[in-house]
Amino acid sequence: MGEATIFIKEATGDKQIQQIEQLLNQIEGVERVLVDTNDGEVKIEFDEQKVSKDKILSTLEQNNYHV
């Protein structure tokens, strides 16, 4: 099980957080997404056999989130 902690500038409001969670949970291999509303910190747990951290980051960037 892999873990990644990233910061997303846009993860400040409820709507944006829900969008980020939905986006990440659609990726096969992502097990859990936790977002800290205070500072935009996003913790992601994922199955390294199914998805890489780079794939997760590129998916966020393709959807106009600044990591």
C-alpha cells in the first residue's frame, strides 16, 4: 500500500474538496482520500500494483489542480 501527501491550492472549499475526492476515487487503485480543509493537504492511500503516484498527480494536473 502506497501513501502520498500533497498540497492542492484549490482544496479550500467544500465544493472543490468534493470534486477532488470524486476525481481521485474514480482512479482504479486509489483506496482512500483525506483532505484537510485548513491548508489543502491531501492524503492519498493507493495500491501501488494498480496505480502510481505519478499517475495520480498527472490526473490532478490534467483537471487543472495545482499540486
